Amino acid sequence: MSLDALKSRVPDYAKDLKLNLGSVIGNSELPAQQLWGTVLATAIAARSPIVLRELAPEAKANLTPEAYTAAKAAAAVMAMNNVFYRTRHLLSDHEYGTLRAGLRMNVIGNPGVDKVDFELWSFAVSAVNGCGMCLDSHEQVLRKAGVGREVIQEAFKIASVVQAVGSALEAEVVLAEFE
């Protein structure tokens, strides 16, 4: 189970995704912890069992146990936050924005890894889940911490490719039923 195994499963019509997967993960300039935490968190967020089965073991091999757990925690807490804050933002009644959220998010304050890494993973998951408020919030925290736009873009490139590969592979599973 690996990046190469995942690439080999990408159908011919999605060759661009296969090439992009190899470049955004295989040629990333991100430090290993940022890279593999982003890969794991976005693989979880993409909701593709195929992608997660192929990438999680490699992520686990490249992350400390604490970072592996923190990347999973980023995917989990952002799954909740992205729905909550995206909904709050999309509602035309802006009074919801004045109400207390009342949701536990303790892991954000104490993720067990460098907070910049956790913010990057949270940002990438927010890209997969399409929450503009969360994207803006995490991007601002990252920029204030001195993280460059190139690093932030690297995270959402990974998110976009992992999500797209998951979509293509899951579609192939369903479409195979008709062939």
C-alpha cells in the first residue's frame, strides 16, 4: 500500500490526476510532517476508502505517533467545524453568527504537535470541505505565524488532488457495476 499503488489505480481518463498526485506528494518541498499530515487529513476528508487505505500506511510510516493522531484529529474536528461554520455563513439570517457555538474544539488549542502544522492540516481539510470562513480563519493564523503563500498553496494543491483522485476511484467502483 503506497503512493505508487494508488497511482496505478487511477484510470487512464484521469491521467492528469495520476501525474498531479505524483508531483504534489512525491515532489513536495514541505517538511515530512507537514506533507504527510496534510496527506492523511485530506485523505480522511475525501471520504474515499481506497485513497485512505493506500495513503494511511505511508503517512503512518512518515509521521510520529503524535503527528499521526493529530492529523486524524484535524480531519475530525474540521469535519464538524466546516459544516457548522459554512452553514452559519450561508444562512441569510446573520443573527446565527452572534450565537455561541457551544461546540467542543479543545484539540485546536492543544493538538499535540506544532500548532502551525495543525493549522495547515485544518486549512487543507477546510479546502476539501469547502468552508470559506474556516479557510480564511486558518489562512490568517498561518500567515501571522510567518507561513508563506507557497506553503499554504501546497496544502490546498494536495487537498484538491487527493479529493479528485478519491472521486475518480470511487466513481470507478460504482461504474464497474454497469460493465
